[in-house]
Amino acid sequence: MEHALDELFRALRLMSVLLVLQLLGPIVVVIAGRWLLPRVKALTLGVFTGALLGALDGVLCTGCRFVWQAETAPRWAYVGEGIVLTALYGAIVALVITALRHYLSRRRTSSSSAAPAA
């Protein structure tokens, strides 16, 4: 019984770490990538990071399943869906960060041009 609880807690810890990594990873990579690699598009950074983290989750998390997946679904289906969904999340993060950056830069330029000349 104790061994089963240890395995359960290990799996929960792994799932928690991978979930946080998947949620925060694309955000950090897109923001840092815009400063470090200005020629690379944010969308490319977000999708690539999301796909990489989805594949990592699919490979490492052996007992994880999506709610809509049956217990008899093949393993590659879980890995593929994880890659696609996390890459989609990375793309959405990149688009939101890009839109926010454009909005803030427009707001900054409009406020500086509206300032009275001294």
C-alpha cells in the first residue's frame, strides 16, 4: 500500500511540474525570445516551444490521459494530441503578447506626440 501511494505522489508531482512548465514555458520563451532573437517571429517561438513541451509531457507522463480519451487509446494518440494542444496554446500566447506589444507601443507613441512642445 505504501509503495502505491509513493507512486501516486510521484506521478502527481510529475504532472504538476509538467503542467506548470507547459503553462509558463511558452510565455517566458516568447518574451525572452523577442529580446534575444528579434528576427525570429513570436509565433514561431510560441509554437515550437509549445510543441516541444507537449512532446516532453507525452513522453514523460505515462499515466496521463485526456478526459475524452478512452483507456484503450494508443499512446501515440495522447502524445500527438499533447503536442498539438500545447503548440496551439503557444501560438495563442505569442499572438496575445504580440498584440499587447503593438498596443503598448502605439499608446506610447500617441502619448509622446500629444505632449506639448516646450
